[in-house]
Amino acid sequence: MADIIDLIYADHDWLRRQFFRLDDARTSPELAAIWGQLSDRLDAHAEAEETVFYPALLKHGGHDDPGNPEGDPEDETEDAITDHNSIRDAVRRSRGLAPGSEEWFEAVFEARKENGEHLDEEEREAMPDFIKSASLELRHELGMRWLQFYAEHDTTKGIDNTDKDADAYIEEHG
């Protein structure tokens, strides 16, 4: 089964590992190579979640789950969009800077910090809520859509890396 939850976790793992690889880089060309792929994937990952996962969370999330009184799909989606915007802002800022420069490291660190907080929160709140409320069939259907998204976006061509208005997003997809 192509489970959307497994696929998102796999992406999260890949993102974390690439940030670790930045720690091992010793030269500007090494930093640029690792960050080039990682920053592109950060944009693609945010767009994949906003295209596939969060619309489904808004429709099928555990609105009234007594086991998780804080699990509100609209709040979780708003948090995710806001987090994605912060990550995108830091990534965009880094792209105009020389890899290895102090300013570049500051932008990359900001992206890393925002991304780490986002992944942790998503794995602690949105994903468990979705697991509790979504059928295996829906999770498989979304997993297939996730795979199709990445097949259609094997580069960043066509990826919308602009900030989104969380309220407008929820209105459109909720």
C-alpha cells in the first residue's frame, strides 16, 4: 500500500538527513550542491503537502476526537501553511547569497530551525490525527497522488514557492 503517512515520514527523514549532510560539507561547492537539492526539495515538499495532504486533513481530520482535544484540522493546517511560508522565506533568502557566507549560513539555519519545528509538530499532531480518522483506502489514494505529484515535479519546475495566505487556503480547501 502506498500510505500517505509513510511517504510523508520518508520525505521528513530525507530532509533531516540532508541537513546533517550540510554539517559534513567542507567547501562552498559542497555546501552549494547539498543545499541546491535540499532547498528545492523543501519547496517541493511544502507544495506536495499543500496539494495532497492538508486538503484531505481539512476534510477528514479528527474534528471531535475526545482522545485529542487539541486536534483541530484547521489550526493544524494554518500552522503548517505558516511554517511552510517561513521555510520558503528562508530558502528564498539563501538563494541570493554566496554558499558558505555568514549570511547564507544564517538563512540556511533559519530554514533548518523552521523546518525542524514544523516536522516535529506535524508528526506530533496532524499526522496522528489523520491516522485516527482516515481510512486505509483514503491513505492509499493520497499516497498514490503524492507519488504522482513527485513524478510530475521531479525538478522544481512548476512548483509554487510563494507564500500562501493560511485563511484563504483553509477557505478554499476546507
